[in-house]
Amino acid sequence: MTEAAAWQKTLHGRDLGWLGREFHFFEEIGSTNVFVRERAGELAHGAVVLADHQTAGRGRLNRAWLAPAGSSLLVSIFVRPDWPAERAGWLTMIAGLAAQKGIAAATGLDVQLKWPNDVVRQRPDGTLAKLGGILSEGHFEGERLAWGTAGIGLNVNIGRDDLPEAAQPPTSLLLETGRPQSREILLGELLAAFKDWYERCAAGDSPQPEWGAQLLTIGRPVTVREQRGEGTAWSGFAEGVDDQGRLLVRDEGGLLHPLSAGDVTLRAA
Ligand code: BT5
């Protein structure tokens, strides 16, 4: 069986309905998110785009996502929500919860989320290692989210010597569980969880309470660096997230600031 056929069998062996009915697999592509953006006009709601290798994988703020060929889950899920624009952040929440639930179901491993878009493993000494990341993009028509893509990259079978250079120490499911993991099973579980959450959200149920409860960032002191202006840094306390996915940080003077992912970088204080 070709690799594309094996992936397709995984998808169609499950009852995913609208999700993955349209399916694209690439042995090599620039970026699955860019593919989706360029073809948004033609793609069906629920299209799934998967790659074995990306030559120009993307993170936020034009950062690179690096992964050796065949080592990772690199997937973009395309949806046409037609939700109010303020709900655009729900896609990142759904993708994060789906990654977390998918990993738990496929491997038994407990992973955590870090605001705004990281999938992490907390080490016994409290340090965080990055296992994956989410890159959501959306297109608005008027006040509506016309389409969106949830790009998810998870490090699956990457050995210690092949992990990329990264700002935060990276890790993989192989390293965390001590054995190679099936990317097909992981994809199936992740999509099943994505479908569940997406359908709840489409019915108007916000993912924010569950997502907020999974975020390690909440309840901790943080240092906030603003991207705009002079990039000044200040210290505060992360109290929660709002329904748009903004982090609510109280500064030392007692004022509460809603922070958008694109506007700040954070580190544990
Ligand atoms: C992310 O951005 O974490 C979002 C990554 C999304 C990747 C998926 S793969 C499928 C889809 N198609 C795409 O082109 N992208 C999506 P950000 O928070 O900006 O983190 C990027 C930073 O993570 C980089 O600057 C590196 O420091 C680090 N990094 C890069 N590759 C990594 C890896 N494999 N594991 C851990 N850290 C990595």
C-alpha cells in the first residue's frame, strides 16, 4: 500500500463524516497551511491536508516549523465556520484540545497546553518542553469568519539528535513515551476529537472553559513583552482567558490587560 493510501485508510476507517471527506496527502510540500490558503476558494468544509515533509513549514510571526521527513504529524484542517468574527480564536482552542485528547487516546501520554498555541510536556522539575504547535489562520467576510484553517504540527518519532534548534526545548512523543508511535492512529484520534469539539462549537458551545482549564499559563506570574511600540517588558499575573482566547494579565498596579497572541510574547516570570 502506498503511504497516501495508508493514511486514507486510517481516515475512512473511522466515522468522521464531513471531516476528511476531502483529503490531500503530500510526500513533500512547502507548507500545508499555505496550500490551504492558496486553495481556500475550492476546498470543501472539513478538508484535511497532510504532509510527510514541509520545506517551508510555518509558525506564528513568520517563524519556521522544522521537522525531519516522515517524523511528524503535519496537518491542516480547513473549515467554513461562518461564525461571528469574535469566535475566530475558537479554532486554536479546538485544535489544542484535539491535539491533547488525540495524544492521550493514541499514546496514553498526558500533555498540557501553553498559551497561546503550544502543546507541551511539563517535566518533573517544572520546565516545559515543546511537543507541538498550532497555527490557525482565518479569512473574514464582513463580521463573519468565512473560512479558517487549523494547522497542527506534532513531533512524533523524532530522536534526540534530530530535534530542531528551537527557542523552547523541543521534545517528541518518541522521547516522552520511550517508543515509536503510530502517526496514523494519532491522526485518527486527533481528528475524532477535533470533530467532536467543532460540532459542539458550531452548536454555540464555547470551548473556552475547557481550554482555559488546560492552559498551564493560567495562575502563574508572567513577563509580557509587547511587539509593538518599544517592545517594553512588564511583569504580571495570568488570571485567565476570555472567550476570544485573549490572555488576561493583571499588572503590578492592579489593572487587567486582555492580550492577543499576535501582540505579545510571554515567558514564565
Ligand atoms: C507554532 O508556532 O508553534 C505553530 C507551528 C505550526 C506548525 C504546523 S505544521 C502543519 C501546518 N503547516 C504549517 O506550515 N504550519 C502548521 P510558534 O509558536 O511561532 O513556534 C515556532 C517556534 O517553535 C520556532 O521559532 C522554533 O523556535 C520552534 N520550533 C520549530 N520547529 C519545532 C519543532 N519541530 N518542535 C518544537 N519547536 C519547534
